[in-house]
Amino acid sequence: MSKGKLFKELVNAPEILVSPGVYDGFSLKITEQAGFKAAAITGAGVSECHFGWPDHGIMGFEGNLRIARMLAERTEMPLRVDADTGYGNAVTVHFVCRAFEKAGLAAMMIEDQVWPKRCGHMAGKGVIPTEEMVQKVQSAADARIDQDFCIMARTDSAAVYGVNDVIDRLCRFVEAGADICYADALMTVDDVKKVVENIPAPLCVNMGLGFQTRGTTPLITPKQLQAMGVAMVTFPRLLTTAAVKGMQNCMEAFKTMIEGEEPEAREDLQVSFKEIGELMELPMLDDLDEKYAVNAKTAE
Amino acid sequence: MADTKSKGRRLKDLIEAPEILLSPGIFDGYSARLVESRGFKSGAISGAGLSECHLGMPDRGLMGFEENLSNCRAIADCSDLLLHADADTGYGNAVNVYFVTQAFEKAGMAAVMFEDQTWPKRCGHMVGKSVIEAEEMVEKIHAACDAKKDPDFIIKARTDSRGPLGLDEAIKRLNMYAEAGADLLFADALLSEEDISTVAANVDKPLTVNMGLGIRARSTTPLVPPKKLEEMGVAAVSYPRLLTTSAVRGMINGLDAFDEMVKANEPIDRPDLCVNFEELNDMLDVKFLDELEEKYAIGGDK
């Protein structure tokens, strides 16, 4: 079964598909180990982690593609990539879609923001005319080689033109060939319900950090979302913010240590050397060494 | 007032200062920005961290030169830290090292480290290491020193010979590398405090050591607090595994609690597990982007 088909089946299953946002080797392997069936690559996380800048369209197509390919190569989970605005017009989208499909992704999200885009939960968003985005979706749908490679069409219009425009846009995107709809930064529970009820395709929503309400979207649990008819929920900011929290906590203990205190083992603050090795599949490397690199085993 | 000294010069000043220089290991935008925000002046880019984070692979020589370089450049482009690059074995012979040195200097590093392992290398604290001939490594150090444009760009020579060949050989090698022009010496995976004291007392250039996770011991090297290292005559210490292991711990803690949330009927607020959105954006210097927009992107939708 192609990754796209697998992803589509997971989205269409009666249970809501819950996907943490992944962005690097660590988050990918942790998500996989925790047993998630699919994951959504967070464009914000990729930009912040690999390029050190917030999600303001600083990262370009090649940077995004390189990381997405790496993530797809390192997991069996079907992955959805965040292709931002498609990095140009509908013609650009043709090549962007092909590239992500060839890179081993299962689904591609494309959004209707003006470029340079920004995180959907920041102020100052602008959206392109519906007509232009319809062309981009059509171009993506035509460009795919595997018909099951999923096109997820996202609108950021809620903050700009309101929920009725969101519904209008998503319906047009589905008509143009989108398999899944994504409405970012919906303002209320009622808006989420209204969108679900008025579009002819599965809906995916974004619950950000998972553990923290933002001013832009209410925090709704997966169970509640499922009851409302939402097909998929992503938590793009869950692991980036948890990783940074983990590093911050560690820096506090590190500061104490620098000031001369004897270090105490704080297993709550770090994983061990062995655990991180196992997470990164060191045993697989050892097996390959054992099998092929017979001379490498001499020392120590 | 802008500092007109080169990055290499500024890092050299910190290494030569009486106080020991602490460099947490960094590997991505988050760790670089966090370390800088905590007031550290320098960061040691961890080759292990780069490989794990950006390639999803353990530190076993699977990351190539170009990948290492582009990730180092990205860190230099978002940070004012004085950076140490980890150039592994230099990706070939002494001729490769010549070009690798120039590339890392141009990418905005203050120092570059070369090690005397055979390729494919592995993390210095893993079993199965082996080293090249000392004479071959001396040629690599020669090439690196000849290649640099800024005479203060720091060449850090690392030996992994303590495990396979013993302490005397490690000291002998470090002095050969010093004579070849290395500015900073690094003996990885020393086995005891006594080892560290002995090396510090017997090498001709400043010594730097690796204290791994920083707040957690590993079996290969004892955990020695920086004050004690300073008393032992160590000039600099890096903590390459400090932040990768804590980032992973943070993510695991987050996902453990997430599991409860997925089953819950009401949202759960856990500010202890995640930084908030504003704090994250502040750390990533979103303010700078806002200022640029204010100044130049006046046609943009506000």
C-alpha cells in the first residue's frame, strides 16, 4: 500500500487521526516509538530548529524539501509535509508537489497565505484570492503521480475574512481536487462545528501546543473533536515547546552545577547516553557493523 | 560598541583567560538561541547532535561534510555565539582538511576541531574506536593551519587514542599536534580525574575536555565540575550531550502527558511541560523580524 493510501485510510477511519508535529530526528523517533500511526511535519518547527528563525517564510523550498526527505527516509510512518504557499504560483506548485511526492511523503499541505507566509497563529496574515488558490490546488492534484498522494488544502482565511469565507474556500478547494481540508486558527468551537458540517471532505484542525490555550484557537481535546466530526488533529507545537522546556530545565540544573554543586543524577532532566543511542537506532548500526565492517571491531 | 576583533581572536581571549571557558553543546536553532540567551559566550556545535537532529542518525560517520557545513552555517546565521565546529576526521586526508578548514572559517565559525579517528568515526564514548597514525594526523593539522585566513581562527586537535593506545600515547600525540600548529588540544574519553590532570600538566597548549551530559555521569569519563577542572589546569570544557538529552527528555515528558490528554474529555493545561508560544517566539527573536517588516515591508498586510 502506498504511503498516501495508508494516510488516506487513517484520515477516513472512524477514529480521529492524532498527529504530533515532527521536525527533527529526535521528535520523529519519539513519535514513532510512542506508537503514532502518522505524523505531520511542522513547517514552523523545521524553520525554527534547522534554520533558527521563526515561521515567517525565511525558510525556502529547498531547505524544507531536504528536511522532509530526511524525515521520510527515517520512518515507516506516513508523513504529511507542510509546503507553505507552494513557493510561487500554481506552476511552481506543480514542481513542488512532484518533489515532495518523490521525497517519500504521504501528503502535502498547501495554504492560501500571501508569501512570505507566517505561522497561522501570528498577527498580520494575508490571503491570496480564492481563485488563485484554486489553481494551486488543481495544479497539485494534477501533478501527483500516485493518485493517493494526499493534497491537504489549508485556508488561513478565518482571521482575515471569517468563517463563511473559510467554508466557501474549502469547498472550492475540494472541487479543485483537494482530499483533505485544513482550517487554521478557527476562533471558536462553533466555528469548528460549522466548518465540519459544511464541507464535502474530511477536516483537519490544528491544536497547537496541546497543553496550552492560545488567543487564536480554543483548546479542544481529540475526543471532543471526534464527536464534532473532525477527521484529523495536528499538534504542531507540542514537541518543539516540550523540547525547549526540557532544555530550559536542564540549563537551570546546569547553572547550579557550574556554581560548584556536586551534580546529582536527575533522570527527570535528561535521558541517558544509552537511551539516546537506542532512540537513534544505534543497535541497527551495530548490526550492520557486525555484518559488513568486520575490521571495525578490533579496538577496545 | 562593536567588537572589531575576529571571532577566532575573541574565542582565543576567552580560552587564554584565567577562568575556564564553558561551552554547552548546541545542535539546532533552539539550543543555539537558548545558550546565547543564558549569557554563554561560546557554543560547541556537537557533531553527534547534528547527526541525530538533522539526519536522524547516530554519531557513526553517516553525516558528510556538506551536511555538517550547512548546519553549522545555519547556526552561525542565527546566533552571535563564538562557535566551535566539529569537523570529524576532516572527511579525507590532509588535502581535504585544507578545504574543510577554509569552508568552516568562511561559514562563520571561530574554531574547528579535527580528530585522529579512522573514518567512519564514531562518538568518542562508544566502543570500537580506532585511530590513524600520528604522523598522518600531524599532516592534517599542518594543512589546517596553513589553510586558515585569519591567523586567530582556532584549530582544535583532538585525539581519540586514550582508549585504544593509552594515556602516554594521547599526550605524545597532543604535543605533536601542538607543534604542528594546533591552538587548542582535546583528549576525548579520558578515564579518570587523574588522567585529566596528567594530560593538562604535560601538554604544551591549552587543553579542553568533554564533560558529556554535564549533569549526568557516563561510564567512559567521570563528571568533574568546572571549578575543579580549572584547578587542574584545564582551559576549556564542552558539554556536547547536555541539551540533546534534555530536549529528548522534554519531548518524552510531553508525549507521556499527551497520552492522558488524548484520552481526556476536557483540555489539560500543563505549563510545566511546554514553553509558551510567546516565550518561544521571543527566544527565536521574532522581534527582529517584526522590526524588519516595520522598516521595509510597508506594503504588507498588517
